[in-house]
Amino acid sequence: MFSCVKPYENQNYSALKRACLRRKVLFEDPNFPATDDSLYYKGSPGPTVRWKRPKDICEDPRLFVDGISSHDLHQGQVGNCWFVAACSSLASRESLWQKVIPDWKEQEWDPEKPNAYAGIFHFHFWRFGEWVDVVIDDRLPTVNNQLIYCHSSSRNEFWCALVEKAYAKLAGCYQALDGGNTADALVDFTGGVSEPIDLTEGDFANDEAKRNQLFERVLKVHSRGGLISASIKAVTAADMEARLACGLVKGHAYAITDVRKVRLGHGLLAFFKSEKLDMIRLRNPWGEREWNGPWSDTSEEWQKVSKSEREKLGVTVQDDGEFWMTFEDLCRYFTDIIKCRLINTSYLSIHKTWEEARLRGAWTRHEDPLQNRSGGCINHKDSFFQNPQYIFDVKKPEDEVLISIQQRPKQSTRRDGKGENLAIGFDIYKVEENRQYRMHSLQHRAASSIYINSRSVFLRTEQPEGRYVIIPTTFEPGHTGEFLLRVFTDVPSNCRELRLDEPPRTCWSSLCGYPQQVTQVHVLGAAGLKDSPTGANSYVIIKCEGDKVRSAVQKGTSTPEYDVKGVFYRKKPSQPITVQIWNHRVLKDEFLGQVHLKANADDLQALHTLHLRDRNSRQPSDLPGTVAVRVLSSASLTAV
């Protein structure tokens, strides 16, 4: 994966460093200069900022002092607690931070090799579907010889300040990091998928069953190397960074640094009693101001836990910004959790392997409505179907589907101002099993995401077997931008973009004919088959002019429930559409009955009854069992 890292802005770290060492000069980054343009996108600076290299700030500068830890980080003047919280989570994952900080041993200051220092560093971030290598010089903004932004507990440790500078370069300037989204930073550090959880809307504080289920999911994400953060919504500007009586801060992102089931009791009694408490450890990016409720550093609840268990949890009594609390209290006081899942796509893993489909698209404007691809959300019915459309298949009786859409990040610069995100989201529709062309009318909406001006939107949904269309949109029509769609399923979904509105015309169309009509057929409802000890393994086939749609097999039931749709582009509308029901057998399938649909204008929306024959007879019968077959529409091309 990391062999495909692309140099950001075509700056090759190795070539630049070699050139500096050869010329015996320290690197100065022309693409992110030590000027106000790199600090602000609007406004004027306060105190005079001086850009200094670490060797001018302290003696014996180091990338790391005594390793890397979530305790290293302290937020500076810019309001980027979201980024610092993500860094705190990152610091607890060696396998992840070593990807963000590549060849860190080679980048470390070496007092024995002063000639190897060239004032240049580089870091890796996942941006819009690919890993990029960001090169920076080590000139850092200071006031009175103190770092004004993210800094470490140790004055001579600089990894967090340098990572922050590289991230600010991606964003355009340091001020662009003010008031961001933790989910974005977690994804940028991992290439994972962020899933926001609204604790208030889900009422997790009062619903014990839902809370226990959520804790197991959070524990699984943590145990499999994912990153997690939590926050308390600030409803008003006055709420921002307001401290509650319990010690927590509103409008503030906390890193979740550990998730445990803590064993209560002492000695053998604790082992045999096996009473456990769902616990979460969090860290305030400020490095101070902690939770003061139950299970805080000095609370008496810790007497319920053995000394060895406390040592294993690393419980300390100091105001370092890190603290434990029960998951129940977290759900009571916090409003949001963000889980960044590392989606496993490796077949060599012992854990569940996901199949990923990754597609790039764009919302674009065009004078011709047929070529316009920025139709806005479903509120704008006249233009909604002009948006990009993507089709995928669920090939299991039911499958969990993860869908993420991410818009291309926008830089903030003094010339262009703040890079604002569009409000984006998507809808998912269950469509005909054989659909190959774009939708032009509403079908059953299987799921939909929220619409939000976030860089990415995520949805996790369970869907039955069938074919689906995803329509990603901006909230308002006419907005343009690029996006990345990622779809994860248990088995390959054959996800692809629908580009054509109707069957293409070819040189053979004049000889073989071209479709004159498009018809949708829906077989819906329960069929009663003749009583049998084991039932039948039945399925439906819809046929039209050589094309056919076959449903999944309903195994071992006398009352199968069908929900299968087909869409047919008909060259000969006078020819009937045939609907058949079959019983699936090992050697040879058994025919059970059929109906012919003419689908003329007179019988549109008519409800047809399909009679099923007695299994012991060769003739159709009115004995138990019929199934409803409805012609949904029959119209000109591009109507459905």
C-alpha cells in the first residue's frame, strides 16, 4: 500500500534532501513559506511571529523523547482540539503512527551525524483515496521563543509540531485547522472509514441493551486497531469550550485511548465472581482539566478494583488530561462518538475480510439536462435523477453494507479565503434485478444518509439480496465538486457507475430493431404451494424477448414470499411477458405455473393472478396458492 505513496505538489523528499546536503544548506519550503500566508487565510496577526528551527528553540532537539505517547500533545493557540485528539489516538497505535511518520529513525536528529541534518522532514497522509507524502521544512512559528501551536510536554520534542505543520500545509494554512472535524483527521491518518454515532438521538444513556451493543462495537474497533474520539456538542457560541460541573468541556474533542472490561473485586473472589464493568479511557488535548465524577483519578470507586488491575490499567493520580469513566457515564454526558474503522481487505487476515469498491465521480453542471450531473437532493424532484448513479449487488440473503462518500478537500488561502465543504449525502434505492441503465423515476428507497457539510458521510445498513442504486448528491442543485465513493460488502458487489440513460444505438439497430417501450414488472406477495412436509424450494422467473430475471430460491417453504422486479426494453411490445414459478430440485427443476402479461395500455396497473398447478397433475389448478403480479409501468424509453 505504501509503495504507492505520491509526492504532494511533486516534492520528492529524498531528492530535495540530497540536494540540500550536497549544497550544505538547510531546506526552505517554497510551497509553504515562513510567512503570514502560511498562518492565516483572513485577519491580521497578533504578536510578532518568528519562525524558528528546533535547534534555535532549544538544545538537543529530538523527534521523540522517551518514545511517543498520547501524553506528549498539548493544544496551542489555534482551535484544533479535533486534530490534537486525533493525534493522541494515533500516538497509542504504533503500527499507525509509523505509517504517518515514515522512516522515523532516519528522520531523527543524530548528534553523532550533524551533517545528516538538512532541516527537511516528510509525513504520509491519506487524502481522497491515495496516500500522499508531504514535505516540510522545520521552521516553526513562535512567540517569545515558545511554540504557539501544538507542542509537546518535553520542550525538545517536536514530532507533534512537525506533523501539525505538514497537516496545515495540506489545509493551506494553520488557521484552516481552526474548528475542524476529528473524523477527517482520523481518516487522513489511517485510510479507514469514519462512523459518527449520535448518543443523544440513539438514547444510549437510557437504553441498556443498545448501550451494551454499542460498547461491543466500540471495543471491537479498538481491539482491531481503529481510532475513536468523543465530544459534547456546543449548541451556542457561548457553549464553546464551556466547562461543566463534572469537569468535561463542551465543543471539545476527546481522544479515546483505551476500551476495557474492568474486573471488579480483589483476589480469587474477583476471578471467580467475574463481575466486569464497561470502561473507557479518554484524554483532553489540553493536557489538563479532567472528569471529576465516578472513576475519576482520585474517586473512591477505584477501591473496588485490585491493585494489580489498577496497575494494568495505568491509573495515575495527576492532572494530565487523561481519565477513566464508565461507558454508561460517557453515554450520559457526551453527545457524539466517532469510530474510525480500519476496513480489512486482506485475505490473509484472521478477521472478517471486506470487499471494497472504490469509484471517483463528480457533480458537474451542463446546459443539456441529460448531461447535467448536479441535480441536488430528492427535494428537487425535477433534477434529482440528473445526479451521478452507481449500481451494486447484494449477493447474500442479507448482508451488511458500508458506504462512505468523501468530497475532495478544499484548501484555505489568503487569496481564495476559507475552503468550505458542500452539504452532501446519498440515497439508496432497491431496483430491478436486471437494471443496466440509469433511473428516471422513484423506486423503493432502501436507505439514506444524513446531509451535512462534512468532508465525508458514512452509512452502515443491512440489506436483503438484490440490486441497488446509490445516488450521491449535494443538498442544493447546481453545486459542483469531486467525490470518492467507497462501498464495502461481504462478497464482491460489482459496483459500477450507470452512465447510459437507455440502450445505445449501434449499426445493427436498423436490422435487429431498437426498443420502443420499457416495462417494469413486479412480482410481490406470498404464494401458497400445495401442502408438503418439507415445502418447496421455489423461485420466480420473469421472461421477455430473450431477457430474463430470476429471483433467489425460497427454500423449504409452502408459503414463499416473493419481491422481485424486472425492467425490459421491448422491441415488440405486442409480445407477452411471461412470469413462471419453479421448484428447485437437485436433478431437474419442476415447473409449477405461469402467467402471460400483455402489458397493453388497457391493463396497466392491473393485478394478475398466477395459478399454481397441483404437483400430482400436469394441469393448472385453482387449488391453494396464487401470487400477485403487477405491471408497474410501461412507457417510452428513459421513463424509468
